[in-house]
Amino acid sequence: MGTEVLYCGYSYHDKPFRGTEWNSGEHYLIRLQTEGKSRIRLDIGDEQLVAGDLLILAPGEWYQLIVDEGQSNKPGSGDYYVICRGEWLDRWWGVSLQQRRGRVYAMEDLIDIWKLIILQRRRIGENHGALVDYLLRALCSAITLAMSSSSKSKGAGGNKQVAAYQMKRYIELNATRMLSIEEVARHALLSPSRATRLFKAAFGETPVRYALNVRLSIALERMEYSWLTLEQIAESCGFDSYPYFYRCFKRKYGSSPRVYRERRAAHDSLSDS
């Protein structure tokens, strides 16, 4: 295996806190602020972290966690962390990342993997080292993608980008049912008109168009890998009628759903022969 996880978990401080100085030694520390805010004292000075801020320390670096007195009715400081090492991580840090701090707009993607790592390590008496290794690599790969997306959106306004990614994630999770722009906007605490403007500025299309494209992409997968009828696929992907699905599909892919499926089946048959 190319990695080893020493510690992984979730930490929350609801009162002022000043941790001891911690040296990473031969390990990497990956930390994602998910709630409230904190201060991190590094060798280059203090940095304030808020929800969505990701911090990565390479071997030999040190830090100190400080949680200041918060305002009334405000959350303290919550974060997911993993302390790990390994040759694969050395290559990842040296080639793919080399960035100590970044901003993550779609935290849920990372947190889902983090929770799986935590769960596997809690299973006493069972050896899941290989699975944890794969999950940690998946987490690091997702971090690389998240950091890349974050760097491309710098300068566009942090809060606007957070709202845009919140809407994008919400659409992806709920695309197989009919979504209204009012519902998507409400999720990001925006008016429908402002939500549409922010989303289009970030991704080049409206939330409604993006939701339609996600539905069509899911329908394409189900046409290729399931035995559902085309009518069942249309319904399961959130289209209120087959004729509407037919029109949308043909407009995007240039052929009817039935013709597309027949061509795909013929292609697969030739590949197997």
C-alpha cells in the first residue's frame, strides 16, 4: 500500500481553545474547516480559517490551533482532519498539489469520503487497510480537483462562488425530480433572478439548463447499462412525459432515444464478437 492513515476524525470546539504546537514530523496533516472559524499559527504567521478553507501541512512543518471567543449564538470551530504518510502522498504533494492552503466550494464531496475513512478505521478487529488506502487516495484526488476549481474562480467574489457551487451541488443531488428555480435559489438563500445570474456567470448556463443536462446524462447511462424501457427511464430521470424527454434527447444528441439505444447495442455486440 502507498499510504498509511494514523489518525482521522472530526473535531469541534465550542469554547476558546489554544492547542499545543504540533510538528507534523514525517506525516502530512490535511484539515478542512467545516464550521465557524479558527486561527492557525504557522511558521509564516497566523492565518484565519473559515468554513470551506483547506489546510495541508507537509512533513516537517508545524502549526498551532487557536479558537477565539465567538459572538453569541455563533458556532465554534469544527473541522475534519487526517494525519497520514506514505510514498504515494509524497508523489501527490510533489506533483499534483504543492499548495498549502485552498478554498473548497463543494465540501460535501470531501466530507463524504472523510466519513468513510473514519468509519473503516472504527471497525475493531477487522483489517481494512487496503480500503482505507484507496479512500485516502480518492480524498486526495478530490482535493486536487477542488483546489483546481477554486483557483480558476479566484477574483470572481468568494461569496458568489460559494452560492453558485451550492446550487450546482443541490441540482446534481436532486436532478432526477422536477426542480424549480425557486427551490434551487432558496437553497442558496437567493432570489430566483439573482440565483440565475450568479449561476450563469460561474458555469455559462442557467440552473434550469444545467439540471436538464444532468437529467439527460443520467438517462444516457440508464439507456446503456439498464434494461428499463425508455418510458421508465424518462420517468425515473425526472421528465414529466416521454414526448418531452424525446424532444430534449434528440435536440442534444441528434437522434431519438430508441435509435441511440439500438446503435449502442449494435456497437457493443460487434465489440464482443
